[in-house]
Amino acid sequence: MLKMRPAPAIFVGLCLLLFAGGAHADDATTKANPPETDQTARQFEILFDGKTLDGWKGLDEFWSVVNGAIQGQTTADRPTNGNTFLIWQGGDVGDFEFRCKVRFEGNNSGVQYRSKLVDADTFALAGYQADLHPKQEYFGMMYGERTGRGIIATRGQRVIVGTDGKSKVIGKVGNDTELIGEEWNDLRIVAVGNRMIHQVNGITTLDLTDHHKDATTSGKLGLQLHAGPPMKVEFRGLLMRPLSGRDAESTLSEVLHQPAPATVSAGTSGSNTDQAEAPNTYKGSEWLLANPNPTWIWANESKPKQKVWLRHTFDVAGDVDAAWLYSTCDNSLKLSINGKPVGSSNEWAKPLQKNVTKYLQTGRNVVTAECGNQEGIAAFVFKMSIELKNGKQATIVSNGDWRLSEKQIADWQNASFDDSNWQSAIASKELGADPWNVPGRGGNAGSRSGDPLHAKNVMVPPGFEIDRVYSIPNDQGSWVSMAIDPQGRIYASDQGGQGLYRVTLKTTGPPIVEKVSTGALSDFSGAQGLVWAQDSLWFHRSGGNLYRLTDSDGDDRLDTAESYPGGTGGGEHGNHAVIVTEDGNALYLDGGNHAPMGDIAASRVPTWYEGLLLPRMWDSNGHARGLLAPGGWVTRVDPESKTQTLHSIGYRNQYDITLNRFGDLFTYDADMEWDMGTPWYRPTRICNVVSGSDFGWRSGSGKWPAYYEDSLPPVVDIGPGSPTGMISGAGTRFPTRYQDALFGLDWTFGTIYAIHLTPEGASYRGEAEPFAYGTPLPVTDAVVGLDGALYFAVGGRGTESALFRIRYVGNESTEAPTHVNPENVAARELRRSLESFHGVKAPTAIDQAWPHLASPDRFIRHAARIAVESQDVADWADRALSETQPQRAITSAVALARRGDASHAAPLIENLLRLRAEELSEGELLGLLRAYALIFMQLEKPSETQTQHVLAQLDPLMPSTLPNVNIELIRLFTFLQSPTVARNAIDLIRNRTAPEMPDWGTLASRNSSYGSAVNRMLENPPPSQEIMIAFMLRTLRNGWSLDLRREYFQFLNEAAKTSGGSSFPGYLTRIRDEALTGCSNEERTALNEITGENFDPAPDFEIAPIEGPGRKWDIASVLAAASQGKPDFERGRSLYFSGKCASCHRIAGLGGNIGPDLTSIPSKFDQKYVVEAIIDPSKVISDQYGSSTVLLADGSLLTGLVIKRDQGNLTVYPNLADAEPIEVDADDVEEVVPSSVSQMPLELLDGMNDGEVRDLLGYLMSGGNPSDRRYRK
């Protein structure tokens, strides 16, 4: 048992949680909170519910609720003739404290208090007004509305008004910080007797003691809409509490002695020495995006583990007065100027930002950069601003003029080096564009007031308040992971190398922050998961292992580290969270899709696979190319044995995990924002991380739909974003519904979501409420404090970092949740009882689980199936093959397809064919279609007879009224090369309706950079459903007519005009290109007015014969020959024809179309794979391009590639070179039998010499592109 500290047990018929929650806010319970302080005991009345104007009255034409705020607005067409007010109907206010957030534009506004109604028709008030004015001297002042007193005191004054009505300024309050009306501002009013104090953003703007004969001590509260020019004012978070007695005295004393907040520099971001050398305030942030704007540059192609060397020469015409540079590289960079090292960075999100005056010289200069890529997309960016002593300026930016080499050459850092033989760098996107945005600067410019992370800019629900506890200085980095110990101290880690810290919170004054990473722990930084358990801090290092940090000598200082086995690597998609398990006996770890798992001692996940019936497209920008299942994972770690058990897989990049009060595990998984607009885009989502689950992330176009029977649906889809921390609301002193919620943090759009869970069967459905958000607010992690507050950090990727606190100060009940639904409890208990068989051989497992394979509850059905799959296949295969209940037959078929072998394929298909498909529910039908797909993928491809039987069973179902059923029918029919699917699918494309788009506009507004792509898509929505149809049809060779082809490509042209993420255009281009490869030469010529393709497959160059001498080639010798020197493009192209490759295959528009088009080889296959396919062509034969033998009615045989046409007619392309295709009428066909021998001839290379093999292979690997890097070596 991982004992930490006592916790209140939560019982639901039985105790579900045995561990304590002092370790991490992810833990589901916490220690009893300490006694309340005066501050936490204060309760405010919530004056505005964030949804309606209940409790307020005013002129309806001016007041409304918009985006959670009270909005008052006049226009030129709808002015107000005099000042009018929205008046609170809760009675008169006397001595009180009032708080709200407010912003205004166009004219001034104000909060009226202790006032009287002087005109009921116009809702006019007379009395005190906390003035909200664009002029700094009036912002927060006291104005006497309709009292004849006018301005009573201006901003910054401490004033006493005598009984004679004369004012005396006796002092100064606050400071001169600029207050911006158009931004959100925190307004606070404290009125006790005749003493009134106004504060804006924590700055006291007025201290008035009023002895005037007309002074009032009670009256109405109202919000002003001013007469005059059109204006708008917004109020939110309106709170008030009456003051009396000692409470009034202490509140007045507190506000009088509260120090003005320190001015926060805009340059506090960064975490390495190069950033610390000079602040980010050099010309502000704007200089980076001012013209000329740098572009991201790289080689022609990004490859894993790639290195490139870049250089650029320039002249400086005079003495340098000052010079500043900004540079970074995805992933690593070593930068020099004139041969002198300037700095380095191993994280693209942490750019070099440095004063480089001393590195420059009059005359010729050179900038050089040694750059490295880990995986995926790669790029380098650079900008330098130079100011000369003669007043002139110069700017140097990265662009296509830079020179690049893929090997290091001596003297390359000298300005005089001749780089004329180097290639030109390839320029892509400008700095500020997706996916990198502006590294180190976050996604938004933030506040004009120079402090974008001020708490005033953060919105929270009614009754909550937020304050910034600590602004993290440069030398402490940018915090991304936190945990809390039994004393309530927060441990926090920088994302990079700036260390691990312990934060001791204080009731008053700033916290005490101590560095933990000293001595033996000096290298400990970069944690993306922290939890306190078993008197230890568990530290899950990004790119590293799990460590247990302990205090060996009892001095209350961590000083010893013990390593636990695990995988390393993955960066921001690597190792992430660590939390205590629901039983308190172990730990859960998670890692993103680039994180290699450690050695797995056991697995609750029986198997995994790609599960793609049709060919995948890798991401068109290169992200995660070649990355295969399992994707992101969750494991359970035994602290004693140090062994791991695999618990769940199939995530993209889930950063954190948490438990709810019932002990169920959840995560917040990432989207692939470049996919937006594509049918395989999956928004960020909350998943119930149940035992044995596979949530179906696969790279590129391969993401599984949520309805797949071998996967599970999310609890709730949220939208675009970058998930970071996730915690349970248990232990907060929040209203009950929030204690039962989960909190998910989105870094990109600066939002903390409260996920309200509703039990549904054995799992849950969720509703996502934006709980706290700001612009910018790059939230990273959160913990629940012993005071019941929610503490969260912002930062990451070198951005400005801070620690915030959210407290509830409203008057709603904060009792702990106790409600349970017995039916849901029973369903969860059943699910858990089935999960006890996962990864375990048990004699009773099959009998107990089998009935539940027919459960309508997907989570129970899933738990039962994994329980069955965990047993020996021989013990249950016969039951699956003879099962007659439809859902159970489908579920067991999925199980057997996953765990069986080829011998099970035919009887499984036979059993599924007995089902009456037209009588199945939507879920059952989707399960049936997935079962067939898994059988064909995992066990054995269907015979021609089986294919015809499956088509006969399913063909009558299309078209369906159910969109998902249509998609899966088309997927299956395309795989089976149905002759009717093209016509039916094009009908669906033709009759499409306008796409329905999600309501993501408000979310997009929270990050102007990332949100711009979302807004473009919402304004110009893509037909994603029909794009999926087109994507699948691209591999279909049968059943096309020229008219259907025309409609297909016309649709792709129309879809290409719509908007999506960064990879959206590339995917559409490749769909088009791959579909063209399936067209005949005649079709491509006829379609050129639609496709724009200048198609002529005949060569216009001389074809030289093979010279030889040849030899017997094998894989090793071909690979060796290919590595000898630079290939010759023209000779390789000639050999492509003289070696008869062009007889069947097309490349770069040249050649035949019997076999697959080879143009896309560089983006699909590596060189070894291609060589293996040439040497042993029958090893793997594509379904689309394999040979078949056709038995004709007259007894004759035809052998070749068979293409099915309408009405069952066939076109046969014989195996013989230069043979003409043969048309066969359907009535003449007796049988078609697939051949196990490839149509491609053996010994294709044996007539060629070493140089010819090298040149031919180079031509193939270049995709027929003369500009390929292979020809630039």
C-alpha cells in the first residue's frame, strides 16, 4: 500500500479509494483541510449567474448576456438619451465589498453604489460612482452622478471631504500603472461608513473619507451605460458581501495596507542562459514578425536523425552599435558567427535570443548553423537586427538564399569559404505560421499593459476568484509539472534544464521557493510527471526514466534518487504522468505516441496492430511518418518488483491521467491539429482508460473511428487544443458539482475545462465547461492545495511562467458529493469483475465473460471480449465459430480475428454470412463490417467465392441512411473491389449536403495564431465525409466509367478550395495523385481538362540498351551497389524502360498502368523494402495488382492482372510484356482464381552491371524526380 497521509474515505457501498491525495492533484481524495483563514471563510453573494439577467433590471434594448458577461451597448442607430443603468434588485447596499471584472470601449462607464433611483423610466441613478474612464487620471476615481458634486476625487488621491463640502487631498495611493479599458480589469470597491476605497487590478485608485452633508451610507447598486458616442461595456464575476463589525474593520484594514502589485516586465520568459543574457523586450516582440519576415528553411526532405549544415554570408557597411538575433531549429541547433560559437539549443521551443554585437565585424560576415532533426518535420529559422553607429539599420533573415549541405566540410564556417556547390535551402512557411508559431513567445501578444499573465486577464465562473501566487523568474525556467506533499508544499519542474523546485505557500506574502535539484539531484529537471507517495517524490522524466526521490537523512530535503526501468526518448510526445493507482498499491505511468515502453512483464492488452483495411497515407508534412501502434500507452508499475503491466494503448499524446471518486481512470488525449478538415481528424478528447483498451490512434490517415468494435468511444470530444495537465476536483472546496468533475488543461487555447461526468452504464458521458481561460494562458499542470484551492502553472516551451490559485468565495454549498446511482454502480462492478480476467488465464473466465459479449453496453462488451481474448484460443474458438446470437457472434468474431490464425478465417466468414445484415442495429452492423475487415487483415484474404458471398450479403444495404455505415460499406467494398461501389459512392458524393461544423469559434478566439486555422475552416468548411469516400475510392480499380471518373476528380477540385489544417492540402493532392495512378492512359488523357495533368506516358528521350555484364543479384549485393557513388538520373530513366519496368509500372507520368504507380515510392517505402520487392516479387503481392487465372466457358485459361468492370465483365492484362489487354464478357467467365506468383518477373536485374543497378534503383527511389536530393550529392 502506498501510504501517504490520512484521507476521508468515499464509500459507494464499498470503499473504492484507499490512498491519500496529498501526492498529486490527480489523486482522487485529499487530507482534511486545515482550519479556514479569514480570507477563505469569507463568502460572497453571486450577483450574476453568467447566463441570465435574473436579479437585474434595465432597459432591455441595451442590456444582454453575451459569452458569460453582462453586456451593455449603444450604437449610432440606438443611442441612449441620458446615462442609464442596469440596477441590481437585491436591495440597498450599505457597508460592503464588491468585486467584478469589467472592460469598456467607446465611452466611459462605471459602477454606481449607495445610490437612489431618480427616473424609473430611464433607470437613472444618483449617487457614488466608481468611474471607469479611458483617461488615466479618471480611471477608478469617485464621481458624484447627478448629485451636483461632479468629480469628488481623481485617481491616486487620498481625500477627506469636510462637512463644509470642501475636499482636502491628504496623500497619494496606488501607482501610475497604465490601465487599459479595452482589456479586462478587476474592480474592487470597499465601503465602510463614510470610508470608500476603489481598486483596479490590485492598485488602489481612490481612498475617500466623505463627511459631506449629502453623503449616503446605503442605496442601490447599478452598472452604467453612458450617453454620447456608441459604446460597449461588459461585466462578469460580480460578487458582493455585506460588511459589519470586526469583519468590516479587518477588510478595511486589509485593503488600506495592501501593497501595490509589482510591475511585471514583459521579458520574464525563457529558461536558458542565452535568453537570460538579455530580456525579450528588445524592440518588443513585434520586431520578429515585422518585414522582412524570416522563413523556416531546410533541405528538400526531412528525415529522422538527419543533420544539415547551413551558412549565409552578408556585409556590414560600418561599425556596429547593437545587434540582436533570434534563432531556433526543430530539433537542435549550434549557431556560430564568423566561426565563433554563439549558442546552442536542443529544444526548438527554446530559441536563442542574444545580443551579438561583439560577434560582428565591418565587411564580410558569415552565419553558420549545424542543425539536427530527431524525427518528423524539420526546419530552421533565423532573424538578426543590426543597428550601425551611423544610424543605419540592417536585417538578416533565413530564406531560400541560404546555402545548405548534408555533410560537414572543412572550413565551412569561414566567411571566405566557397559554398557555390552547396544546394539552396528550401523555404517553407514564415515565422508565426503553424505549426511552430513563434517559439518562446506563446500564441498571442497578450496584454497592452505589459503583463499578459495578470490574473485580471483570466476568466473564472461566478463565485470563483483567481490570483497569481508567484511569477517564475528566468533562472527557474518554465514550469510544466507539479505535485503536492503532505505538508501542502508544491514541487514543480521546469520543462528544460532549469531544475526542480519546492514552493511553500504562505497565508500572507510571497511563497518560499527552494531549489531541490542540488547536490546529487542537480541534474533533475524536465519532469513531465510528479507525484508524492510513500514518503517519496516520484519523478517521471521527459525522455528519461521514472525515479524515486527520497530524503535519506531526515533533514526535510530530498537528496537521493533511485531509478526504475523504462523507455527513453520521445520528447514532448514521450514519458508523461505518474499517479497512484485506485487501490493505492502501485503507480500508473503514461507516455505519448513517441515514447518507447519499458520492458513489459505482463499485459492487459492482448494484441495490437495497425488495423487498416485500405492503404494509409502518412502525414503530408512528415509528422510521425513510419510510427506504428501501440501509440500512447498507460502502464501499471509495481514499486516493489519494479515491473510494469500494460494497461491501455492507442492514444496520440495524452499528457496526464487522473482518477475520479469511483476509482475510474481518465486521460485527456491530444488531437493532430494539422489533420483538421480531414475525415480522420480527432479532436482533443477525454477517454475512460479502462483495462485492455485500444483507443485507436494510428499515424497519418490511420486513426480509427470511435465506433470500431475493437476500440472504445471517448467520454466527450472537446475540440482543437494541446492537452497538458489533468486532475480530479476531489479535495477542492468548490461547489459539489466541481468536486465531482475532472479538470483538463489545454495549453494552446489557454483553457482549463471542467469535465462534468454523468454515469452511463459501466462508463460515463461528459460535458466540457470552459472553467478558466485567458489569452494567453498556456496552462501546464495543476494540484489541489490543502486549503481546497486549485493551483495551476502556466509556461512550457520557454514561455513566461507563473503559478496561479483559484478559490471559491461564493455562497453555494461545498459539501462533498455523495450521490450514487445503483444501476451504474452495478454496471461498473460487473465491468471490473470481467477486467479481473484481463491478461490472466482463469478456468472460469470464458463462461463468465461469454454472455456479456452480447451486452448493449460497449464497455461491458469490451471487458468481456478482452477477458475471452486473454484465454487460450483453443478453449473458445469453436464457440465463436458456432455462435448464433447476432451481437455475440460479431463480438466473438472480432476476438477470434484478433487472436486466431488463418485456419479460423473460412469458418468465421461462414458463420457471419448466416446473419441477416438488414435486420441488425447500427452498432451491430458496424461491428459486422469491422469483423469482416479484421478477418481479411489479420487472418486471411478472402477467396473469390467468399468475396462474392460477402458482397451478396452486404450490397443491398448501400446506400444506407446511416453515414457511418456507408463509410464502412465503401471501405469493405473497395477492398473487395466491388464493381458497383464506384457508382453508389459517387451518388453519395453527388447528393451531399452542407457539412455541419462544430461550435469552435469562441475557443479559436483564445489564440489568434492557432485559432486562425480553425476560423478559416469554420468559414470555408470542407466536405469531410465525402473526402473520406474519395480517399477510399482512390485505390479502387473496378467499376469505373469515364463519367464517374470525371465526377470524382471534379469533387476533389471543389474540396481543395475548402480549408483545413496544415496537412489538409497535401492530403487532398495525394488523394488526387494516387487516384490518377489507377486510371488508364486513355482516361488520364480525357481527364486532363479537370486534373490539369499534361499526360503523355510515352518517353520523349532515347532509350539506351542494358550494357551489362550482368550477374546473379541478391538483396545484400544490390544494396551495396546502390551505395556506390551518385546515381545518374538519365541513365536510370533509360534503364527503367530498357529493363521493362515501364511495361507495367508508371513513374512520374511515364510507363504503363498494369501495376502500381511508383511515383510515390519515396514517401512510402525505404530502399531495402524496394530491393526486396524486386528480388523476391512474390513475397508480398498486392490485392489490387496480383495475377489471377481466368477459366473461360470454352475451357481456355487466361493469366494476368484482372480488372472487374460493370455487369461482371473483365479486362485481363496478360503477364507477357507488350501484350494487349483482353476484354472478357461476364457470360464467358467460369472461375477466377488468384495466383500466388507475382506478375513481376524474377531476375529482373540480372542482366545489369553495378552502375546500372545503382542508377535504376536511384531513379526508383527518387520517384522519377530529377531534383531529388540523390542527384545533388
